[in-house]
Amino acid sequence: MFEKTLTDLVTGIRTHKRDTALFISQNIAEIKNELQSPDFFTKSNALQKLTFLQMMGYTMSWATFAAVEVMSSPRFALKRVGYLAACQGLDQPDRSPVVLLTTNLLKKELRGATVGGSGENMYHAGLAINCLSNIATEDLGRELLPDLLHLLKHPSPYVRKKALLCLYKVFLKYPQGLRLSFDKIKLCLEDSHSSVVSCAVNVITELSDKNPKNYLPLAPAFFKLLTSSANNWMLIKVVKLLGSLVPEEPRLARKLLDPLSNIVKSTHAKSLLYEAVYAITLCLPYVKKANGSQPSNIPEVVQLCVETLRSFVSDPDQNLKYLGLVGFGSLLQSQPKVLHSHSECRVLILKCLSDEDITIRTRALGLLKFMTTQRNLVDLITQLLGHVKAASGEYRCDLAEEIIRMCSSNKYELVIDFSWYVDVLVILAGVRGVDSQGEAIAKQWMDVAWRVLPVRSYAVRRSLEVLVCRGPGADEDGEDGGGKESERHIIPEVLPAAAWIVGEYSHLIPEALENEGLDPRYDLSSKGPYHALIQSMTAPTDAAGVNPLSMTTQAVFVQNAMKVFAAACQRNQQTHDNHGLTLDKLECSDEELNSCAGTLMKNLVIYSESPGVEVKERAFTSYQLLLSIGLSDISNVTTTAASIASKCRASSSMLTYILTPEPMKPISAKAQRRKLAEGPPSPVSVQEWEQDVNWDAFSSFLFEETPWFDREGNVKGSAESICFTKQQSNATANESRGVTGIEGFMGGESIGSPAGGTEATSFGTATGSGAMDSAMGSTHFPSLSHQREGDPFYLSSSTAPTGRLLDTLGTAGDTEKAAKDAADAAANRFGSIQLDSGGESEEGYSGVKSKKKKKKKVKKAGPKHQNIVESDEDDDDNVPQPKRGSVSKEFQNLALVDLTTPLGEDEVMPRNEHYVVPERPVEPKSTPKKAKKKKAKTKTKKSQRTSVAVEGDLLGFDTLAFGSGGRSIDANDAEVMVESTAVVAAPSINNPINNAFDDLLGLEMPQPIESSNTLLQTAEALPEDKPSKSKAKKQKKEKHKKSSKKKSV
């Protein structure tokens, strides 16, 4: 049989382009058959092909055992294939049991390298070390660490450097080994061969990234290498290691400046040049002396770094350009103003913002904050805004974030014109793709309007523009949509900030609209800016171009719409007090005020049914407030705009006092902390609290007769109409209710009518002064109780079931049933609350079907009745999944190792020793008398054993019945057996225990001996042979004596 080679497999894959998967599956089947061959050459050929397929993405974990077999081959070529297959197949060595089989094999290879010191064994050890570094586990590290440390003294540098590099992988899995072997690693820094020293430097450099403090004692040795070595690759590692040690030992920084500067000036290797410059930037923050002064060579060193990094940034190579930007970022941490005097560097960095590589653009973006001043802030932000419109993806968000950070840094120290900054925020709020920065934009917008007094009116204008001009129908053509979609876009998180600014500073709306150029119309029906704002913030759908709005935004909109309405009432009063004369600023006519009130009354009803609790509460409270000022008849045809405006003017002082008593003032964080340290304020009495309340604002309502109170303040009617704790049921159980839909709230006809024939009065058609007492619970709307059904925030109060209720349910004979039904009816008024315990209830039934647990099968195996539990659940749940982040956990464990403390007594190198069985002491030869005594003792012991055996033979298995197994029975044994059977035979014949085990064991028991005569006969017959034997012996002795006498004669 001719197997395919690796070359044949590669050629076949290239030729079978259409059915490559089928061809590979056929070859894998052939490989499985080849791995079962006992020939090492065949297995090696199969592993070569399987290793190639593994690099194409096919798994070979099922062939790791065959790889271990090939690893044990004596031929180096085959052994190399096996080691390579093991390295690639054991991708998860911690979870593979095959790794345990490699322990002794690897130990044999490592120990074999010391035999002869060179030759073939040395390369075999190299293969083992390479495999160990790929499949290292904690157990392998513990077992093979002594052998690796022993190889550090090998005469060949090839073995020494391989063993040294493998120690790092072992330490990752077995961190405790670092403490045990660190002293021997330090000795490798003084090795005679430079490659071994370079490997030692690499290992210590990688270890220092986890915990640099452990390697501070090695600083003198590394400094010596820095000044004496000419190997660039080793110098790179030395420079990186010394740079990581500077934060742990700041005094090392001043000592490193001169050697590193000499490397920068002398070397032509770009990699070493960059590492030296980067190490200098790490040293600069720690070069200050104890008196606060800096060394005299600092300006020269900084200039050297700037020139070197500028050459990197100007290089056409993208990699060097990126490294130059990274170096500038590290240099600017200690020298933040170095770019102010190097204009050519600023030009290069700004040019990098237009680079095709996003990593270079991101690095250049992070350097802009060090280049910004009050003079160039506007120019830089203008350029960045152009980049924002041209950018895409995450880079666009990074640009927006950097713009906000540059302008708001150090409490806006670089911003001179805050109106310009508000425009920048508005532009960012309208850019698509920066929604992640919406919250930051909203906070900045509110903070500027809150803290900067001169810019408040302009912030109100821009906020009004965002809210109103984004509404439907704002274009001149009157088409729905308001223009292009790109012009309508606004980040949803910015809308609450704009609404808060407009509502909190609504008294500045006339001042904000002084300048022309803004058409404050929400749609064609808008009567003015106040009405447009209220339309925008209370529109049920498509408010401000966003549909739907979040619950948080709706709550802010409802609250600030009332503030705008209060400002409109106050402005209308000012217009009326001016006796019709034209004001210098914006006016609010009676028609606009009437439209504002009508829009609020219509839209707040819809918001009062919102699923959001906060929105519902604010809308309902606002609606009741409008009803309290007499706006219930606003939908009446006979009601004029002048009458509504007069009511609003009368309540303007009250609305202003409740909603916007005075603008909020900014409080710094330091003042807030100071106030918090002072503790809570002292309690205020009711008299002191009443002194601060302006009761004149409520004068028109304190002595006004209402449906609830008369002019003297006494309660009218029943208490349950205004008290939540004393309400009574408004209808009987058999009374049907009508349903009032959204059409009823909007002024249309209600849906459905009561059973009695009475029409359900809607909100729009109700007439009379008290027709709209309440939108939630008024007695004028019998259909309202039906609307409350299913409302989770409403609990209908009712009295407990009384005798009257029992009387209506049945006769006296049905009292128990009626009482039970009445109790159920009373409980159902508030809904039944059932708690599911997760299983069966006390009555054995639960309303919610609990998930049935799968039964577990129990199998009985063996005579010991061992229970084997097998679950019906999928076994995939129990399979351990690969842990994510295991590498970082290994590094974390390695970082916890402390090399500064000496080794303890219990910290020793692990040793594997075989257990040696101690030798038995030699017994002295005994005398003939003692021998006779021993024989007598052995005879007694034998007799005791036979008696015990016969006594314990509950089944009746006596040796005479089954035979002696080919052994002749002595007379003594027979006598003992006869005596024992004479005692035991009688009770063992009819023993019920013997009969009980017959069927269980499936054995045919021997027939019991009817009497002991047969045993006695056999016992009597056996001693008869003994004299015959003794006579024969005597005859032999006599013959021997006669022959001896003849010889003597």
C-alpha cells in the first residue's frame, strides 16, 4: 500500500478547487487508518499531513496520542515530526490527559542531554525544550523545573539558551518556580557566551513588565550592559527594562540621561533609536533634584528628542510616523508646552489628521490639546468640525469628544466667546453618528447657559430653534417633513437640555427673539413663539422631529411646557397693562394665549395616560392646575379668547410663583462640598415656612367657592371626593360602564354608552362650570370608572362587605356561601396577590406551572449494589468551557511573586524520589530444640486454622467432600477434620443459612454426609499406610548399614 505524502496532499488540494472539502475529508479518513499502523514511518507521514491540515483550520486533537508515540521514536527525523504534531495538537494542554504521558518522555530527553555534553542527545533535548514551552502546564513545570535548571550549566550554549527561554513559559504556569530559580537566572547575565546573556536579558525584561520592583537589584548589571554592549537587539531590551525601573527608583533617571543621549546621537538603527528616545521621555518627569531644580542638560536633551521624533513623523513610512506620534505623546506629558515653540511640528501633526490610517489620525487627535491656545482655538475647532463631517464610524465620535474636551478644559479657560461655543454644540448636536456624545453635549449646553449670564438669551434662542424649527410643517411650502432629513436630525439626548433652557429662562424669550432671521413657527397653525414651543413640547407624536420620545424627555417636555405657559401669561399681562401700546419687545396676544391653553388642555390628557409614572404624574398635575384656574370650558364654542386670556392673566402671578419663582443659580463643586461638610440645615418651623410663602399669589383662590370648599374654607359634600382614604364605591357591580376613548378627550364622541340609556359625556362636549372637575375621578363622568380598570396605579376604595351585601346575594340559608362570595368579591376589588414558592403549594397545586425536573436514572451494577446516577440532561452543560482571559490571569499570578524576600524553609526545589523498601533483618539460625518447638507450634497453628475454617463453613463446603486438591491427607489432619466435622456436621445439615445462599450463588451444593461413620472409616484407613512406609524406610537403612560394613571390611 502506497500512502500519500505531504507533497501529494498539497498538490491534491490545489487541483481540487471545487470539491476541496470532500478531498480533505477523504484524506483525513486515510490518515486515521494510517495512524493505527504500528510502523513509525507510516505514523510520521500521517502526522505530517495532519499538521498541514491543522494549519488550514482542521482540528487534530484526536491524534495527540499518536503524536506522543512518534515522539518516542529513536530516529531524530521521526521524533521531530512527533514533537511538532504535539505542539500543534495540544492547543489546550491543561484540559488534555495526553500531556501526562509526556512527562517521563520529556524528562528522559532533558536528562539525556547531559550525557556526553554534545552530539545527537543535545538536539533531542532541544526538541523537548521547544515542545515543553508550547504545552507547559503547572504539573509539567513542577516536574521538569529541576531538569531545566540543570541544563543551564550545560557546556553547549545552544542548550543553555533554549533552557533559559523555556523557563519564562514555565513561570507563567508555575509562578512559584521563579522564586526557586531566580538566583540561577541572575548568574546567566555573566555567561561567557553573548547569546546566553541576550536570552537572560529577554527573560528578565518580560518578567519586569509584570512587577518591575522585583528586579531593582539588577539595575547595576543592566547599566553595565548598557554602556559596554554593542548588540543592538540586546540593547533594546536593556533600555526597555531600565525605563520600566525608573518609576520604582527615580534616582536612576538622571543617571540614564547621558548614556541614552549618546545612543540617540550614535546609532543608526531605527528601532534602538526610538526605544532610547522613549526611555528619555520616561525619565524626564523624574529628573528634578531635591531642591526642585533640573539638570543643566535638560533643554539639550528635550531638543534632541523633538528633532528625532519630528524626523519620525515626517518619514513616509507609516510605522515610523505612528511611533513618532506615540513618542510625542510621552514627551508632552512632562513638557506640555514644547510644541508652542515648534511650529513645524504642529503643522506635521495637523497634517496627520488627514492621513488614511485611522490609528495615525487617532494618535494625532490626542496631541491637539497640547497645541491649543486662546489664539488658535477657534481655528483648530473649525478645522475639526470639517473633519467631523468628513469622518465616519468611531473616529467621528472621537473628534466630537476631543472638541468638547478642548473647549471645556480647566473651566473653559481657552473659550473667549461663549456664543461661539453654543453654536459649536448646536452643530455637534445635529451631526449623525455621534449619538454616544449626546449626553456630554447636553451637559455642556446646560452648564454654559447656567453659568454664563450674558449668553443665556442666546442659548434660549438656539434652544428654541432646535425645538421649534425641527417640527413638521416648518418649511415655507407647508409640506410635512420640514425639509431634508439631514436638516431635521437632532441627537435625542440633547432635546431635554434644550427644553430645560427654554423653560427655566422662558422670561428671556422676548429678548432672544429681538434679532430677526428666525421664524418661530412649529407648523402653519402656530400663533406665536410661545404657542410654537408648547406645540413642540406637547405634541404626542413627532415632537421636535424625533418619534418616539423617551419617557425622560416627555417628562421634561411636560414640565417646561407649563413654564412657557406661565411666561406667556405674564407677558400677556404686561401687554394688557400697557393699555394696547406696542412694547419694545415681543408681545403675547390674547389669541396666542388662548391657543396655548387649548393646546395644553388637549395634549395633557393624552400624556396623563402615559405608561411612564413620571410623565403621567406631571401631566395629571399640570392638567388639574389648569382646571383650577377655570380653563375647563375652553373647548366650549361660546367661550371667547378674551375670557380665557383674562383668567390666565389673573393667575399669572400664581403660575409664575409655583413654576419659576426665580432662576436657578450655579453652585461650584467646592461650595457644595463645603455645604455638605456643614451638615443638614436646622429644622424650620411652620410659622417660619409660612413667612417665606407669598400668599398674595393665591389670594384669588383662597376665598373662592369651589366644588370642594365654600368661601369660608369648609368642606362641601362627602369627604371621599377629595380624600383617598375615605372613598366609597361610585357604582354597583351590576351597572355597566361606557368607554371613553382618545376621541372623547380630543373633543369627539365617546365610544359606548351606559346600559341605562344615558349618554356618556365626553371631555369635548361637556358644558357647565363644573363639567370638567377632574380628568381622573370626577363624578360628572360615569364612564371614567371603567377607564380605571386595569390601571396598575389606581386602587378603587370601597367599604368592607356588610350585611346588606349579604342580603342581596341570597337567602338566610345561603349565608355561608354568600359570605364566601362576598369575601371573594371584596378581595377581587384590589386584585389577588399570589406568591409562587417555586414548587407545589400547600394544597399540592400551583397556579404557575413549574418546570418539571428531569428524573435521574439509577442503575445497579455489581454485587455491591453501587448506585450509578445518570442524568437525562445534556452532557454539553457539564463540559468545561475554555476560560477567557486565561493569559492575563497567568500574568497576574506572575506579578504577585515577590523576589525581595528570602526563601523560606519550606520553599525547596521539588524532587521526585522512589520509595525504597527497607530490608528485613536476617534471623539467626535456631537450635534443634527450638526447631522442634517451632514444628510443634506450626502443627498447632494448622490445626487451629482448619478448625476455624470448618467452624466458619456455613455452606457446608468441607474439604473431604470436595477432595483435597491433589494433596495427601495426613493422619493428624484427618483426626482434626473428623473431630471438627463431628461437632459441626450435625447442625450444618439443616442450617437455613446454607439453603438461603444456594440459589443466590447458583452453586450445586454437595450432599451432606448422612453419618460420621464414613469419616471414621477413612480416618482409620489412613493410618494403616503409615507402618508400611516406616517398614520400607527401615529396610533401606538396614541395606545401607550392610553395604557400609562390607566396604569397611
